Amino acid sequence: MLVRDQNRRRALQRILDRERTRIDHQRLTVLGRADTCVGELRDVHTALPSITRLASLHPGIPGRAALGTVRPMQVLILISAGVGLLSGLAATIAVDRLIGVLSWRYAMLTAIVLAALDAALAARLSGHQSNWVLPALCYLVAVGAVLTIIDARTHRLPNVVVLPSYAVIAALLSIASSGTGDWTALARAAIGGGALFSAYLLLALIYPPGMGFGDVKLAGLLGAVLAYLSGPLVVIATLLAFAGGGVAGIAVIVSGRGSAKSALPFGPFMIAGSLIAILLAP
């Protein structure tokens, strides 16, 4: 009996020894893997600044720096396009109430054009402090659409649209200056608007058949927005407006649809010249 008990104890001891050996081996394996993971994490932490720097230098790499500059711009463009769609529909309704013209096909075309213009303006200004002036530009696009349609059909720029726009633009530009802290731009807008208003007024007094007082009032509005962005834009937009009006006048004469004395609505050329200058001028 004594011998059997001893044999059993030895057998149990051998089993316990084997289990301890197996557990120790597993423990060592786990610790070894943990050391490996820690080493890899150290390598990643060491290489992370280089990766971030590379991503910032190459916008095509989907790094954190690149994504941080792309996503806000895309959101701003989409929001601006949505605002353009809504303002296009609102502009069509405003035109219908003023001169009695309403066509849903016309409304959709206006909405699409305004959405494209607002998105283009957002892309043009994206990434700069001048993003703050985007609401003023979107408003100018909407009002410009209303005035362009009315002037093309009736050769009038109604005061009910132009005069209230002075207060709206003044408020929006003041908000923009408050956001950027650039109050010099607001002063420049006042000077630019007054200067362009005076220039058009002088032309209207010198040759009344060639320039209406509606154009004079619109000039002050456009001059303020253009000068807020940049003083030279006022000159560029004015040159573009007169160049476009001149080409249109020549086309009317050549096509036989009118003569050199035929009256052409000049408001659409003023608005188009201003938007082209903002979008394309350096």
C-alpha cells in the first residue's frame, strides 16, 4: 500500500510539473508578443510626425491635414449651391410679382444658374477670410438675377429692388468686417460704391439716352461689393461691362435688329461684368 501511494504521488507530481512547464511556456509566449506589440507601437509613434508632414505636403494623400482642408470647402460649396437653388426660385417669384412673368421651366433654369454661380463663388473664396463676404455675394447674385430679367424685358431697374438692397448689402458687409476684423474693407466699400455711383451719374448727365438713373443706382451697389473685395475689381468690372455692352451693340447693328441709336439694357452687362471680375480676376 505504501508503495502504491508513493507511485501515485510521483505520478501526480509529474502531471503538476508538466502543467507548470506548459503554463510557464504560454506565459513567456504572451510576454514576448506583448513586447513585440510595444515595439511596433513605438515605431509607429516615431514615424507619425513624418507621415503627418508628408500628408500636409501632398494633398493627394488622405492624411489628417489634407482632409481638414478639403471637407469644409466641399460643405461650403454644397451649402452655397443649395442657397442658389432657393434664391433662384425666389427670384423667379419676385419677377412674376413685379412684371407678371412666371414659368416653371424658366424658374428651374434660373435656379440652376444661381446654384452654379453661388457654388463657384464659394469655391473662389474658400480658405480665405473673405468667406465672410459670401452671404453678401450670394444676395448680390439673387438680386442681380431679378434685375437682369426685368431690365432685359422692360429696360427698367425698379427702385423697389435696388434701394432696399443698399441696406441689405451694408448690413452683410458690416457682418463680414465684424467676422474678419477688417474694417478697412468696409470703408473701402463705401468709397468704391460712392465713386462708381458718381462716375455713372456723370455719364447719365452728359448723355441721358445712353445711361439711365437705374444704372446709376445699381452702380453704387455693385461698386460697394466689388471695392470691399478689392479696389481694382471696380475698374475691371466696369471695363467688362462697357466691353460687353459695346459688343452687344455692334451685334445688334450687324444683325440689322437695330441702329446705333437703339437702346440696350445696360444693367445685365453691369451685373455680368461684376460677377466675371469676382470669379476670374486675380
